[in-house]
Amino acid sequence: MNTTVIILLAVLIVAIAVALMFYYRWQRTERLHSRFGPEYERTVAQFGDRQKAESELADRAKRVERFHIHPIPAEERRRFADAWRAEQARFVDEPEQAVARAHELVNELMRARGYPVSTEFQQNAADLSVDHPRVVEHYRTACLIASRRESGDAKTEDLRAAMVHYRELFEELLGRSVKESEEAMMDNETNIILDTAESARKPAPEEPRGPAGTAMKAEGKVELLAASEAQQLRSRWEKIQTGFVDEPRKAVQDADALVAQTTKQLADSFSRKRTKLEKEWDRGDDVSTENLRIALRRYRSFFDRLLAM
């Protein structure tokens, strides 16, 4: 084999080796870019060097492979979803405490899924970026707002945004939406109706008798709305309050409409109750002093409820 052939073979081997190296790097880049998505570009920008960024992402993937990440049972998912809705509703009264608790719930859910939660949120974000690259930036943003909250440098709108950002990751880790399902809301409505029907089927207590043997209405607090009506209004209010985090203006508009509807229902109820009370005693002289005493007590109850509004 002459020298020329040897040189050509050597050049060919080097060319193949270089091509294989570039192909390996291309494959690695494509694999990491496909897995990490927006997190890939962010890490490249952070390091200012593609190779260093890819080494960092590869190290993250190897670290997370050692974790025992697993789903959680359906009952535990429901418990977490209920806890989140409670904090989202709490935001209206205590925004800072709600955001702090939202952060804790995310950490609790991470632990439940098998992540080793660190006190440094950047390490948590790095771990989460391996399997949740498209929502991990929401977590970073929420944590930064939470840190500003601790220094008193976060406005209510910032805190509201933090709740929304935390929820993006929370729902992905949970594997479901935290909103109450339509089926669950229908079940609640059905339970209210069934409870009301059950109460209606129960026999009414025997009316007490007056000194002269006349039947008297039982004394007690005057209920302005039926239990089923009140419960339906409360359920609607809870939905409005929970929705404030997503659409503050719409929540206030819905609250205004609900208050207007409730006011009308109460006004109608006031009118009916007063008419009923009037009929109990306005029968001329054919009414005992005892029945008048009971009527006055019921008027007092009605009056106190009006003043308590």
C-alpha cells in the first residue's frame, strides 16, 4: 500500500469521525430540545454557550432519573384539589396568606409525587423542568413574586398573578383541573333538592295549645329564605369568590348581580312573612291574649332579622 492510499484512508477516517461527532451532537441537541422545549432555549440564554447548557440539561435528566416519581391516588388528588380551591377562595380575604399557602401546597404535592423538595426554589425548578418544562417558568415567576411579597413589594394584582402561576404547575403535577367538575356541582344541587324533599316528608310537629285550647303557631326564629334557597345562593357565592383569581372584574359583576337577586328574593320573602304574621292576629276580637303574645314575639324575631341585615 503506497503512501497516497494511506493518506487518503487516514483523511477518510478523520472525515467519518468528524461527521459522526457532528451527528452525535446534532442528535443530542434535537433530543434535548424536544424534551425540554422552552426550557432548552432559556438555559442556552442563561449559560451563553450551547454545549454548557446541554451538559446542564443532561445532568438534570440524570438526577431526576434517580427519583421515584409516581402518580397519586384519586382520593388524594381530590383532597389536593379541594385544598387549592379553598385557598383560591381565601385570596379575597387574605391575599398574602393565600399565596404563601399556595406555595406550600405545591411543595406538598411535589413531595407526594416523589420529588425531593429543596428550600431553594431554583433547584426545585431545575428538577421540575425535566418532566414539566412547559410550566416550570410559571413556578419560577410565582416564587419570585412570593419573595417580593415577603419584602412587602408585591401589590394585590401581583399576588393574584402568583396564584395563577402556581396553579399552572399545581394542575400539571396533579393531573387534573382544580375546578369542581360539572358532575360534582350537579351532585351538590341534587343533594340540596333531596334534603329539602326529605324535610318536607317529615311530619310537622304538633302545634302547642293555648290556655283555651286554641291552636298556636310554634314560636321560633323567622326564616327569611328556605334552606334550599339559601344553600343555592351560598354555592353561587362560593363559585364567584373562587373565580376572582381568574377574572376579578367578572367576579365583582357577578357578585353585584347575585346581591341584586338575593335582595329581591328577600324583599319578596319579607312581604310574604309580614302578610302571614298579620293574618295570625288580625281576626278582630276572636284572638286570645296568648296568641297575641306569640304574635308579638314572632314580630320581634322578624324585626331583629331586618336590623341584622
